[in-house]
Amino acid sequence: MKTVFYTTVSDSHYYGCGTPKFINSFKHFHPDIELIVFRQDMIDRVFKEKNINFYKAKPTFAKLLTPYYDLIVNIDADTVVLGRLERILKGDFDIACPTNLNDYENMSIENVTKEMFIQAGLVAVTNKKIWDIWEKANKDAMKYLAQENTILNLLWYNHPEISKMNRLILDKDKDYYGCKSLNREREFYMKDGQVMCRDERVYLYHHAKGGGAMPKLVYETMGFPKDVVNFMNVVSEYGKSVRYGSL
């Protein structure tokens, strides 16, 4: 299965979101997996061509990749990767997302309770039709507080096709793949070289909390224990060579 992860981040938010730490931590655990970072040039072009904004952009950028990859994973740039994402790389689903249920802030909409609400900070898809459906539905994204995240939840539970697909909530029963650990930072600990919380492994930590939380991924200020901060800094400083032009 040909796989790619991608994120979209503007120049104005590149460092504030902690994007270099996301890139480095991802490549620390996945040197063999392609990662695409859509930056300002592509953002300007796609936003103008498709008449969209950041609150509608995820499926539109994914569709630039669908001709070339079988598994496409969107992941927000304010994320630190803390382990190899084998559960996602298996690709045995049509769509996979983490839960949004956490100790910081929860959401519900219509027939989607806070316990059901999924978080679009990570969206892994093998069924390419999902991107088309989500992109079309995103015309109404600005009607909702959580924009395209709310749209995805409404599709997940109510769309006649998507609701019948093989949908996986990655960390509903165990482990952490996103926002589930928000406000549990002081409960993180190291065990056998792995980051843990409440006896479950933390594979991803998604800072989230909006623009007011920037600068993000400054681990020393976020309540993590010192040994966890040290581990996060190690994986966030991992260097991966990149070819920018003719050498």
C-alpha cells in the first residue's frame, strides 16, 4: 500500500504551530514514509482556484494526492509523533480518526454526542470517495463552530455511504492518537522508552486549543514531566536530509 502523510501550514503559522518539531518527530519514527508539507505557494494557488480557506481545505489538498497513493493521512502540524504509527499504516479501514473526547474541551452536534465526536486533527483514508464527499459537503463548513471537523462528524454518522463504511476510531478503547490526552499532560510518564498516560501508550499528542495557544509544542511550558520533555525534545530534533534543488 503506497502511503503518504501530509499537512498544510501557512508561513505565518509555520513556526508558531511547531511544524519543524512535527516534521522531525514524524521522520524519527517513519524515515521510510513520505511526508508532504503544503506551504504558502500551494496554499495561495489552491485557495484561489477552489475558492476555499483553511477551514475547508483538508479534502481538497488530499485530492491532489489521490492519483498517486493508496493510503492518505492528513495530520495537523501542531502534533508531535511519539511512536511508529503501525495501526494507521495497516490501512485496514476506509477512514480512521482519533476521538475528540478529552479533559479540556468537548463538542457535540445534532445526533453526535461528545462521546461520539471524532477529531479531524488526523484523518487517514483508503477509500478515495470520502475526500470527494467531504469536499462537497464543506460548502457548509463555515456554518459550524468547528467548521470542516463538524462536517466530517455529520458525514461519519449520517451520510448514507460513509456511515456504512469501515470506520475506525483509533483511540476510542485504548492509547492516544490526538486530543484525547489534553489536560492529562502531567500524567504522562516514560516506561521502557515509550510515552504513557493512564497505562495507555501515547503515539501522538495534538496540541490543538486554537491560535491562542501559540507558540505550540513548547514542551517545557505544557506541564509534562521532565523525562517526557526530554524524550519529546530528542524526537523533535531528529534531522532528515531534504533536497531543495540541484546539488
